[in-house]
Amino acid sequence: MQPAPRLVKLVITTGDPAGIGPEVSLAAAKDFLSEQPHAQITLLGDVSLFKDFSEKNSNLPDRLKIEPIPLAAPVVPGVLNPANAQYVLNLLDRASDACIQGEFDAMVTAPIQKSLINSAGISFTGHTEYLAKRCNTPHVVMMLCATLPDGFLGIKSSKDLRVALVSTHLPLREVSASLSYELLLETIQIVDHDLRSKFGVAKPVIRVAGLNPHAGESGYLGREEIDMIAPAIEAAKQQGIYVSGPYPGDTMFDAAALEDVDAFIAMYHDQGLAPFKFVTFGGGVNITLGLPIIRTSVDHGTALDIAGKGIADSGSMLEAIRLAYQLALNKRNLS
């Protein structure tokens, strides 16, 4: 008789308590456990945020647990309270520490409100940067993933669309100054490495965008492509990475490339995520590459306007859990 597979243990930080994080985390966790018998999920958060857990669902699976982390102040759905900013960070600290120590195989994060944390006097630019510092990792890469169905834009079979970013949450006027040859090369290397080691892609095909319109048009519209981006691409090629570019941002995502490209690298947030979110219809998943742990997240915000109304769509959270589970299995099988 074969022994039962070892459970994959996932932990979910349920996000800003005033947003939709707690409700979509619980709903998606229940849905995922109903389809996957070899997983266990722990939700981190104040127990008062999960009334559905205790009042309506006495038959929830024993593989779904809640680890209580107390709020600093009562919550009104849809109303941000800076007093709970540290609570949000406590969720991230507990999950990341536990993943580093091997208590959990992966962490999934619900949306948070960056302005809330900053208004409490705590400098915070996003999950990606916070977890990089927490894990003592100098360079991480934000990447969004979604599966495009067969027939979409003429593709013959379903395909994972992956878009990684060189810079993340920066004002647009600061993007050019943030770029460097070293940063670009490291980004390409991290994307290639994690596609191999976490996604199991044997020989990733990567496309890199330029920064300027028409990818600089031979220097007429800017020299970043000539001075930094193209040299970084060439250096990566010399290391055996199958990467090409720089491509104009408005043509890099052409339909013909979708079937062949494993990841697209954009220079800044909206260059990559505007086309991604347009075609994925809220079904995307955010993953932080380069970390020593696995972290996935939803691709939407806190949706304060519908928080607490029971109408939030948990689809993106469900996809984030599915991806975290698959990456944890990949890591286990590839190690």
C-alpha cells in the first residue's frame, strides 16, 4: 500500500482587514481544498474577520486552519484605519518567517493598502519590496502569470502568459534613472533561473521591452536601449539564456509570440501590466521571483467599496493558491 502523499502546507496573509482580503481568502481556501485533497491551508488574521468560519461552516475541512493574529483596533468594512497598519505587517512577518523556517511550503498574500501603512508613519512601497528586505534578498522580480485559453487571439493551445517587471512601484519620471546594465542583466537572470527551478521550464524563451517609444528608434527617442538594455540582453545571451529584444512596448505582446514566449520583461509597471490585465480579466496571479521562499498573490486591490458585502470575486485568490501549490510541488520534485 502506497503511503499518502505529504501534505503541501500553504499559509495565507489575509490582507487589509477593511478590504476584501479576509472574505476572498476564506472563500478561495475552501474552494481549493475541495478540489485538492493533498493540501493544508492556514489563514492568518483576527478571528473576528472570519465569522463565516465559525457561524456558517461547522463542516469545514480540518485541513483549513485559522491562526489568530489580533487586530489593534475594531474594523469597519471599507474604512481604512492606520491603527491596524502594524497588524498588516505582522501577518507578513509571521508568514515569511514561517516559510523561511520550513513550517510552510509557500505563502499567498491578499491585497493591502499601501497608503494605510505609509499614513501610519511606516515607509512601505509594496509586498515585493517588503518581502525582499525581510528575506535579505537584494534583488527580486515581480511577475504576473495567467493562463490564456486555447483559441484566444488565435493561439492553438492554452498558454501561460507571464510578465515580469524591471522596476515596480516607482513614479514614471524616476524609472529611467532607476535602470542600469547590472539591474537589467540580473532581472533577466532571475527570470530565467526561476522559470527553470520553480516553473519547470527547461529552456525559457524570454522577450525584453525597450523603455522608449519605438525602443528608442536608434537613439533618436532615447539612449537607454543602446546604453543599457541591448548590452544586458547580449550578455545574457552569452550566458546561454534564450532572450531577445529590446522590443517596442506597443508591439512586444503580439499574438504570434504568445505561443512561443515563456516570459515578457517590461521596463516599468504599466508597460507590462496594462496589457496583461486587459487580456487576463482579473484572473492573474502575482509571484515574487528571486526569493528563497515561494510567494504568490492576487492581481487586484482591496476593493474597499464592496468590502463586507459578500460579493467579492475570489477567483484571483483561488488562482494564486493553485499556483503556490503547483510551485511548491515543483520545488519538491526538482530538489
